[in-house]
Amino acid sequence: MIEFSKPLHRAGIQSIFWIAITVLLIWLPALNNANARIPTHWIVLLSVQLTLIWLNTYQLFPRIFMLKKYWLYFLLLGGAVIGITFFIVPMTPPPPRMESFRMQPNPLVRLGSVAFPLIIGITGSILFEIWEMAQQKIRENTLLSHEKLQTELKLLKSQINPHFLFNALNNIYSLSVFQSEKTPDSIARLSDILRYVIYDCEKDEVPLKKEVDYIRDYVELFQLKKEKGLNIKLDLPKNSNGLSVPPMLFIPFIENALKHSNIENRSSGWVDISLKTAIDHIDFKVKNSLPKEVISKDKKGGVGLENVRRRLKILFPEKHKLTIVSENDTFNVDLKLAI
């Protein structure tokens, strides 16, 4: 069941509204007339109207309407209006305007003078409660969506391909066995990657320079898979123009390219990575070879492109353009971001 804001707050707002309406439209014009008496009829009517509003706010709407017992709800309200009308009319003098009639007021007009304000008041109360229900539903949906998106973003940011990590460790171990000069540098790169993933990725945004360094370290460690390296071309900016981006925004595209390009085959596999910046936008491109035969790879690890699309919609609504094209033997990703 939807939890509204406090009934006291909602009923109080409606009460202030109807008191103000009564004062402005009924009492003030009557008091301007020196011969006018205190409008007892409207005082009683306002009291009953406010009572119905509070009854509806506290009891009828949350306990009956919200349980979808609509017929019972409107039956009780209708019965209350009719019963109160027939109870009040004999006990109160007619409205001041009726007293000026030379003829006896029509009973139906007299009943209407009581019932109509009550109907208006209770209708306003119903509409106010429905509006509040809709607003609360919007708030709940927004909160749930926000929580879901935050959870999803944390998951996406925290993911790092375990096979990449294991391969990097194995490659570094091999370098150490052969006492390669690359060993210390490789350990430092892996340390920087883990530090970035564990600590920096907790933030909503990081300096673009850190994301670029992460990409460079990632690719350099991936290159260790082959002694002579792999056909990976990197074109990364030295100056990031002070831009910031969500962490690990680009790596899924790179990971996807490395995974599906058959990069281990140096004669046919290749990947080109380019990232260019301006004052207020980023242009990121990844191209990779597509082997003639589909390579079956482990589905574990990594982040699918559909997840990346969703993340971009969350983080850059109306501020990004992602184009993915597969042509012949080439797979192209072109991402433009307005920062």
C-alpha cells in the first residue's frame, strides 16, 4: 500500500483552503453590510464540510478507497452527504440571501444550498487525495528507479574480467621466471588497475586522465599474452582538458573488441582504439577485425553492450550518440559524449 505524507498535513491544507474560500466569498461580503447578521448557516456548513474532509483523509480514503472498495467508498460518502443535508436543513436558518425572498424558499433549493457545498468540498478532498496518491507513486517509482540504477551502475563499475586478471598474473609470473625487465613495470600496472577498480570506481566521476591511464594499463597488460605483442593500436590524448567521466565507461567496448577480434592471431586480428577530447565533448572509437568463423568464447566476465547502452542512457540522457556498425570483416563502435 502506498504511504502518503502525513494526514494531518494534507487535511490541514484542505481546511485552510476552504476556510479561506468561505471567508472571501461569504463572510466578508456579509460583514460589509451593517445590517447583516452572523451567517450561522455558513458556519455550520463549513464545520460539517471540514469534518467530512478530515474523515475522508484519515479513515475513508486510506481504509476503503485504497483497498479498491470503490462502491462502498462512494456509497458511504454519498450517504453521509444526504444524511447530513437532511439533518442540517431543519436545524439551521436559511442562507442570508434566501431571507430576502418574499416567498417561502423552494425546499429543493434549500436542500441544494446545503448539499452542493458539501459535495464540492468532498469532491475537492477526493481529488486532493488522488493527486497526492499519484505524486507519492511518482516519488516511489523515482526512488525505486534511482536505487535500481545505482545498484546497476555499481555492478557495472565493479566488474572486471576475471580471465584478464588471471591471465595478467600468469603472464607476470612468466616474466618473473625469466627475470624479464618488464616484470616490475607490469606489476606496477596491475597494481594501478586494481587500485582504480577498487577505490576510484566508487566515485560517480573520475578525471578522464585516470580513465585513459586505466585503458593504457589494461591494453599493455593484455599485450603480454604474446611475447611479440598484439596488433593493438592506441590513440589516447595526453591532455584531457580537465574533463571528468563516469569510471570504466569505455573499457566494456575495448574488452568486447579484444574478445571477438581473434586478436591472438597476429596475421589477421587487430584492434584500433581512439579517444579524442575537446572542451565539452569526447569522441571515442573502437574498431576491430571480425574473423570469418565465429569464435566460441567463455561467456563469463565482461559487460555486454546492451548493459553499456543502458548505462549511457542513465548517465548521459540526450547527451550521447552511440553508433555500432558491423560491416564485412570490421566491427565499429563510435561514441560521442557531450560533457
